[in-house]
Amino acid sequence: MDALETLALVGEVLSWVGLGIGLPLLLLAMLIRAIEGPWHRIEIAIVEREGSSFARWFAGGDFHERPLKRGESVIPHEGWAPGVVSANDPSRARVGDPPHLRRVVTTLGIVFAGVGVIGLVGSLLPLFL
């Protein structure tokens, strides 16, 4: 087995693994995008009431309110904090940045699919040389 055949074999393995993992991850990222929709930046009012903190915001033509979760430790600036609201469901808001799941899945999908495409090109190299 010469070096070109070895390169083709390694390329084929990389293409199967890379495309086999990368393409489903990219499809999953598209599905998450379709379900979540885009996130829009808003200002969220932080209100103290009955010993608990509540987030209030206006989106989709209506006012919304929910208690702050334990992980949402926020220091409001004059009672306001930056946040994001889902375009598909205005009653769904987060204090701070949007969730990172979609970005992580998209990045992993692109990396694995890129490795798969490079492996595919490497596996087809002996046909042209």
C-alpha cells in the first residue's frame, strides 16, 4: 500500500465520520432555529416584590412577567437589565444573552462537515492522480 492509497483510506474514514456527524448536527441546528426563532434585544424591568425578584417586559403587544430563576443573578441599572425575547413566543424572555445551544450545535456541525468534505476530497485524490 503506497502513500496515496493510505491517504485515500484515511480520507474515506474522515469523510464518513465527519459527514455522518456534521450533517445531522447542521440539521439539528436548523430545527432549533425554526423552533426558537430569532432573539430580539430588549430592556427588562427588574421588580422586587414579596421578597422575590420578578422580570417584566413588553413584547408582542402585551406585558409579560415571570419570577427570576436562581441562575439569573442580575444587577439592574436603575431597575432595568438587558435581555432578549423570542420572536416566536414573546412570553419567553431571558435576562442577559440568548442561549448558546444553537451556536454550539452549528459550530460543531460546520467543523465536522468541513472535516468530512476535506476527507472526501482526499479519498477521491487517487482517481485523479
